Amino acid sequence: MSEEIIEAQESVAEPVRTIEVITAEIVTIKRQAQQIALYIAIELGRRLVEAKELLPYGEWGTWLEKSVDFSQVTATRYMKLFEEYAAPQGSIFGAETEFSTLKNLSVSKALALLAVPEEERETFVVENHVDELSTRETDALIEDYKARLAAYEAAKAAAEDKLEAAILERDSLAQQVKTLESRPVEVAVREPAPEEIKEKVDAAVKAAMADEKAKAKDLRAKLKAAEERADTLAREAEDSKSKATEAAEALAERDRLREQLQAAEKKLAMSDANVARFGVLYQQSQDVMNKLMEAMGAVEDVDTAAKLRRAAVAMLRKFLEAVRDGKEQ
């Protein structure tokens, strides 16, 4: 071998292997091993499902133990992985998972993720970067998810219970309304006690009579002042013709006030308690009738409004007959 060849061989340096390169190789090999392990578990599950369908009833456990050396727990796990993760058909290269993001998981992580509903599983893996977590971290994450899911389900159940109770209450109230609507129209207000009516009427009568007395008293004072002024002007008119017109006007004012006072005193004398009570009740009845008309006008249902009108007419007819006969209600 020539010296040039030897020197050329010696000059070729071996590639430098850094910690980063070694780490990347380990992660890659580990991921590949996990994929292979998951594929193997799914394929084992596929065949275990097939075998169980072929075996007679009662021979499953014995066949597992003697023929394939699997416990029923292990076999159930493999079958569950197949049922939850396998694509409908395997590829020409072997088992395929139905979810692309799950194929990088270990068998233990895939089993742990069975606690997550199927429709949320892939999203859960992506959002929480499960492929980068340790098995312990994955288990803790899933336990937290299960706790939150249980709390949500409990809150949902409580809300559904409240909704059901509200619906039952609504239906009960609707039935009560329907029952009331089928009855003859009745006055749905509390009838005041006789003592309460008498107290209110007496108070109104007392206030009305006090008002009449005050008016009469005021007229007497004005009349007295008018008489005094008329007398003064009459005396002065005797000495001065210029005040004769003013005196005549004062006398006329005196006479007018005297007539008003006489009318007020006559009205006061005629205003006994019964007459005043009638006046108060009459005014109250007018107010009640106006409110009844407003209430009937606000009712939108035609049938209900007709019932209310018939009830009001019946009440008024009864009252009119009593008035004609001179009887008390």
C-alpha cells in the first residue's frame, strides 16, 4: 500500500457523536418501539376477539391459560385496545390505529386514555401533549380529567333535576289555570270585613262634614266683615255722596254672602250621617265600576272577556232590582 493511500485513510475523520445526536436516536428508537408495541397489542386484541367468538361457552378462560398463556385481565386489555383504537381494516403492513395522533403512544398510555370519551380522546392527546409526558404524568392528568368530568356530570344531573322539577311545577300550574278557567267567573278579591267598611265610611263622612262646617265658618267670617264694612260705608255715605256707590256695592256683597251662608247652613243641616255615608259610598261605587271596565277591557281572551261581562251584568241587574224594591244588598 502506498504512502499516499495510507495518509488518505488516516485523514478521514470519524463522525463526531454529540449528546444531542444520541438523545435524538434514543427518542426515535423509543417511539418506534412504542408504535410496534401498540400495533402488536392491537393485533393480539383482534385475534383474541376472533378466538372468543369461535370458542364454546365456558372454555374461554381455560383456552387463554393453556393455549396462549394469557390471564383474562391481560386478554381483556388487548381486546379493548383493538375495539377502541384499531382501524376497520389493517394495512398491508399490519395493524393501524384509527387515530393518527395516538399511534405514538405506549400501550400503558393507550390503556389509560380509555377513561377519556372516544370523541374527545384525540383532542385530549394533542392539547395536553400526552406523547411528551411520562406515564406517571399521563395518569395524573387523566385522574384530574376524570374528577372534572365527574363534577360536570354531577352539576349536569343537578341541573336536569331542577329542570324536571320546574317542568312539573309549570304543568301543575297550567292544570290549575285550566281548572279555574272552566269554573264560572268569580270575584277573585278579598271581600272587606263589615267593620273595615264602616270604619272607612265613617272616616269619609267625618271628613266631609268637617269640610262643610269649615266652609260655613269661613262664610260667617266673610259675612261679618262685609256687614261691618257696609255699615261703615253707609254711615260715611250720609256725609259724602262720593261714597254712596261704594256703600251700595258693599251692601250688595253683604246680601250675596248672606245668601251663600244661608244655603251652606241649610246644606249642613241636611247633611246627616246617613246622607253623607251614601255620598261617600256612591263615589266609591263609581270608582269601582270604572276599574271594572278597565279590567274587562284589558282581557285579551274573547271567551274570558265574555264571561266577565256576563258576571258584571248579573251583578248590576241584581243591584238594580234591589234598588227598585227598596231593599238593602
